[in-house]
Amino acid sequence: MNAQVRWLLMLSAAAIALAILVPLFASHRPSVSGPAGMVGETAPVFTLHDDRGNAVSLEQYRGKVVVMNLWASWCPPCRAEMPDLQTVAREYTKDGVVVVGVNQGESPERAATFARSLGIAFPIWIDDAQQYGRTYAALGLPTTIIIDRRGVVERGFDGPLTVEQMRTTLAQALRAT
């Protein structure tokens, strides 16, 4: 075998060894999608309107823990989760927790009628451009984001939560702040 062929074989073997070994030893940070991917970041703030037409923003809740729930009236899991959100809103008000329901893409009238039909008393915001859904990469509805007193995303969930899951998460968030 001539020197050129040997040299080519050694180079090929080295390239194959690198291709196999580098991924094994490289440190990769797992990517997290959905709202959990924003944990530790400052929560984006958009000016929206509530179901009565008043301008609203997360800024008005600095110093409080915010449970921001993205929902729509056509979503069966949203309908099932809303009474639990109302329970949590009532139970945790004294602890400085605010629940905000952010309707994704529906009219203020439809959102208000839906909330009233379920006896919802927490604030209902209208995100007709679905800014929050896109920003938090919501994989579906409902999506819930817990924001700490400093305005930083503490937790993010795709899908419905039970009242017990909400209580556990809020207990952790209140201890952390």
C-alpha cells in the first residue's frame, strides 16, 4: 500500500472517530419548548384591554404573584379549568396572588359572556392578536404561566391544571419570593 492511500485511510479513520466521539462528550443544554422555556426570564408585558374595554398590563401587578391563564371559550379543558382558577383566585388573594384570564383571539363580548356563565370574578383580558400565546409558545390551550413578584416567569404549563396542582405551584412560588 502506498503512502498516499495509508494517509487517506488514517485521515478517514480520524474523521469517523471524531464524528462518533464528539457528540458523546459535548455538553448540550436540553431545549425546553412551550411556556416552561421562559422560566427565569422577565415576563413580556403587552398592553391589552379587559372585557370592559379598559387598558390593562402585567405592570399593574408588580409586587404580586400572577397566575396568567391563556384560554378560549371553544376549549373544553379551559371550561373545565376555569372554576378551579376561580377557587385559587379567591383562596390566594390575601397572599398577594392575582389570577388573570387572557382570552386568546375572541371578542370581549364572547369572553365576558363565557366568564359570567361560569361565575368567574377574576380579571378577563382580551388578547385578540394572541401575543401572549405566541410569546410563550403555547402548544395549546389552556396554558398557565406563574409570574413572581419581580415580574419573572416562575413556571409555565401547557394543558389544564387541577386545583391541587395550582395550590402546590403557588405554595412553591410564594416560598420563593
